[in-house]
Amino acid sequence: YRLALLCALMMVLRNVDGFLSSNFYTQKLMARRVKHHVAANIPLHIMLEHGSNLYLRRSYDDNSDEELFSALLSDKSKTQITSTSPISSLDTSAEYAHLANVTSPSPSIKPEEIVPLIMIALKNNDAPDRDAGLKLVWEFATDTTQYVFRNNRTEFIESCHETADEFPTSFYGVAMNGQSWTIESKLNRVGGESGWIATQVIKTISSDGRMRRWQWELRKNKRPPCLGCWKIESIGSSDRNGDFEARDRGNGWSD
């Protein structure tokens, strides 16, 4: 009798455990789809404004990952973000006039156009609205930069302003407050026209008259989102003599 009762109890517990496990798995999938739905319907600029990245916070731990990823890309392509280009209201030269409506990366934007686009936008950072130039930089930044700032655009913008205000010869100091900038070299596309890495050098004069040179590294997206778009991987500074490699600095190197 005791053995039969024990067997019956074990069967009940097994059924309950199976039901709970099944229910938990179903709820987990539902939660993932709800989060996916929410993320896909919130404009990107609002998500970034609040320092949130719902896409990165979603878990990928079951066999439906590919299906969800495909759906995510499909929904993102349908989301319309209305914004104004930071250089739309400026009297730009005919050479760059076609960039007036640019608000985000696109496969149609050539790598040769990115440096002047960003420099013009930063020089007029608050046109047509506050920090429009820095917001454009954020859009063109690769995942490397965005990861450093934990995908928080607000934190990125605050850091740029702090750096620009404290260090006149920093990149954001010269780009936003400097006297001038000039492109020194043609775009160097590593590996020829089919290459996905490119570099270019510019020269700047800071607000207090000091010179710096900057080497831009651009990279072409080889996967979605924004497949085929060129973005900014890094911007490296020279020393006060315009050299990118250390030489003849003696016992120290002052700004």
C-alpha cells in the first residue's frame, strides 16, 4: 500500500513539474516576444535619449533566435525616425550641398564624404537644434564607441562637452571651438576599392592657435543593421608637432 501511494505521489509531482516547466518556457518566449515588440516600436532616438538599448538586453538562448533576429530587422526597417540634418540650415559649399539632408548612415554615403560631413556638423553643433552635430557623430559611431558609453547617447554628449571645454586641442575641442580644419590627404582605402577599411588625415587649428593632425579610421559595415554603411571606428591625434609616432620628445611630452 505504501509503495503504491509513493508511486502515485511521484507521478503527480512529475506531472506538476512538467506543467510548470512547460509553462515557464512558454512565458519566457512570450516575454521575449513582448520585449521584441516594444523595442521594435520605440523610435531609436527615444531609446538612446533614455540610455536604453532594448535590443542588447534581450536574451538569446533558444532555437528561435534566427527567427527573432530576422523579425527584428524587418520591424526596424519599417520604423520611421523623423529628424533634421544638423547641416540642413547651413550655407554649405556646392561640394557638400547634397549632404544637407543626412541624419544617419546610409550605404549611399561615400567614405570620402564622412569627414567633411562630421566636421561641418560639429562646427555648427547646435544647428538646427541643440547638440545636433554630436548626435550625428553618435549615429556614425561604430559599436566600439557606443559600447564604451554603454549605448548611452546622453552620456556620450556630456563627455564630449566636458572634453571640449577642458582641452582646446582635443578632437571635440578643435571640431566645435577651433579656428579651422583642412583635409590633408585623400582617402586611403585599404585593399583598394573593395576594401572595407579606410583612413584619412585632417589638420586643425585650435581656438588658442595650436595645430593638431587627426587620422580617421572608417569601417564599412559587413553585416546588418545598415549593411554597407561606412562608420567611424576611431580618430587618432598627433602630437603638437603633427607626428603620429613618438619621436624627439626628450624626457616628457607636454600639450
